[in-house]
Amino acid sequence: MTERSDAGVGVIVDGVVPKHEQLRGRLAELAAGLPAGAPLPGERQLCTEHGVSRITVREAIGQLVSEGVLVRVRGKGTFVAERPARSRLHLASFSEDMRRMGLRPATVVLTVGRAVPPPATRAALGLVAGEPAWHVRRLRLADDQPMSVDDGWYPVAVAPDLDAADFTGSLYTLLAQRYGVTIERAEQTVRAAEVDRECAVLLGLAASRPVLVFDRVSYSAGRPVEHALSTYRGDRYEVAVTVELGEG
């Protein structure tokens, strides 16, 4: 019979699996059944319930913190970390993507104006040297929390009065309804990076924290109409893909 503590939780005993790994598994299972932000029992209670030392408790919690399952708040305790939004790679606006995941999208407009784009954007959009384009920068929120910074460029010929438009919703819907420009496909790369200082402030991240950077060129009727860099919080957003065996 398994030894039980007064709290009614099975006491961890020595075995093939180290005690801290056994406790890590129990705490991971506990966290999976709790909402984000829920507190975990204190170290003393965990020691008593599971029959382990404080060193074992701290080691198990430390592993889960490093894995992003738990988060420590100095002076307050340990809490269930916010689970990242998981998106499958597909062509959709940020607003559509967030709603599909059950999150409430919102937008803070940072910049809207004409400017001469950098060389990479000029090449992506097929613009001539010195030709201006619309530059739109927005902070995107999910359930009122920062999720990404979108930095997009759009040819003036595609949307002559884009600066007069409402950018708080889906820009793809705006392009389609106001200018008859429907995004049909996009070429996109994704890379991991360290957040720069400006994006760190906007996203509420510490310096050098990891982010996902999406570099996208979008097309309508065969012509490029958007070049955008979207920087997502690495702890709040992840991408899922289906991989199939290719020929050879």
C-alpha cells in the first residue's frame, strides 16, 4: 500500500525515477488542470503533502518554470503560467487568427504615413528607387495583453488614401472592402530572434527575450500588395504545422 500523508496525497518514495522528477510530473499534471494565474501550494505544503525535502520541491518547480509551465513572482509565490496561443500556419488576418483561438483581438495604431521603404521592402513590392509607400505599425493585443508588433508596407497605388482608414480591425478586410484588394496568397518565413529594445517595451518583455519574427509578402491578383514583419511574443504564441513524408 502506498504511504499517504495527512493531506491525502501519495508520498513520493525512492525509486528508478528520481524524486524531483516524480514531483515535477505531479506538479505538471496539477498545473494542466488549473487556469492560467492560479497559485500553486507553498513549498512547505508541497513538502508535507509529497514527503520530500524543500530542495526537491525547488528543483521540480525550477524545471517547470524553465519550461514555461509555471512562473515565480517574487514575494507572492508560484503560479500557473499563461499558455501560449497555438496557430496553424494559414493565410488569415491577426483578428481572424485570434478569434479562431477564442481570444479577443484589439489594436493600438502606432504609425500611419508615407515613407520611402528600406531596400528589402522596395524589392518585395516591386517599387522603384525613392518611391514612397504606406508604412503602418500596430501593436496587436489578445485579451488585452500584448501579442505582436506588426510593421507593414503597402504600395500607394493599391490604397491611395490609406491614411484615412480605420486600422483597429482587420487590415485584410479593409483592403478587400475599401479597395477591392483581396489577399489570395502569401510567401512567409519564420525565424527566432532576440527582441529589440523598442519591441521589448511595446510587448512588455525583458531585453533579449525570444520572439518569433514573421516576414511576409502578400499578393492580390498576382501582384505584391504587402510586405510585413510581425514580431510575436515567444512565450504567448506558437506555430503548429502538419508534416508529411515527401518523395525521396
